[in-house]
Amino acid sequence: MEPARWPEVWREGRELFTRNAVPGVKVYGEPLRSVGAVEYRGWDPWRSKLAALLVQGAPADVLAPPRSVLYLGGAHGTTASHLSDLWPGTPIFVVEKSPSSFAPLLALARRRTNLLPILADAQLPERYRADVGEVDFLYQDVAQRDQVRIFRENVEACLAEPGRGILMLKVRSVTQRLPAATIVRESRAGLGQAGLTVDGEWSLAPFARDHVALAVHR
């Protein structure tokens, strides 16, 4: 096991790993590797868009440790669990609106105390802003037509200045009519109109079809 280019991410051959914050426990059937007294969890880019972003060449500072995190669209907690491994001392507020997805997320948080699940709609940040406060890292993975608007409103409600974020843009959730390149260009323009600077753009193919990761800061 060797250190990868990103803080607290490890590599064995081409596979990525994080240190398991809950040794002996898997989250989504991922492989576990033990080296001495340390256990590592495989981080599957086919299951986690953030892992796919790393594989696609994201710079080291994309995972620079934040003080606090707002994660929109936590689903069952696959990626959130790896963030919990990476940043064990960082509170990670995870918003999920589906009760069926929230149940396993809540169970995950019972073992990983830095995960703080919130059953809410990411389109309504005013409903959780008082609980979350100001964060310096915003991560969004939400399949909605108005993804950029949702991201912008959460920036205004909860992201510190300076602060940074990653928008996992689900291109075909925006529209089926326009070419993907047009949707990405218009999304970047929308982020810019909100005072956000786009630091990088990465296609997540083949791991996540019609997905583009946009890293931003304010």
C-alpha cells in the first residue's frame, strides 16, 4: 500500500483505498486490506463519482482537508463514508430527501460519528441552514434538472467565503435536447454568474456516463 497523490488516499496498483475508520466493517461490499495494524477500504470509481474524479486526474488539492462539509444527495452513503475516512475530525452534514435512502445513511452514521445525516430537500437550504451553519466545502451529487440553481442557493446559504466545492453535474438530468458540451458550458456560466470560479472540469466517463465534475471556489 502506497500513498496516492491526494491526502489520505492510498493506492495498491491501480486501486484506490482509504483508511477504514470502522475496522472490519464494509459499507457497500468493498474489499478490505490490512497492512500491519491499519485496515484500508477499497474505493470503487464505478460506485463513487468522487473516486472516478480522482482516477480522471483531479489535482491533489481537490481533497485538501476542510473544517466542515455540506454534502447534498448522500443516498446510501457510499461516497460519504470515504469522506468520513479521509476527514475523521471533520463534521460532514449529509442531506438526503429520500426516506428509503436515509435509513441506511442513518445506520451508517451510528458507526461514523462525523457523519451528520439530515432528511431534507437540497432545494430548500433554508430548512437546514441553522443546523449546518457555515461550511467551507460543498459537495453536490443531485439528479435534478436545476442542479446549478440548487448548488448556487446552497452556496449562498451555507458556503463560507472563501470556500470551495464540487458539483457532480448530471448532464442528461438537465435536458435531453442539447448537446452535452452546451449544457456544461451553460452550467459553468451559471456558476460564474453566482461569483464562483471554476477551477477544473473533468468528464467521469467511463465510470459515470454523461457526468462532468466541476470544481469551484468563491
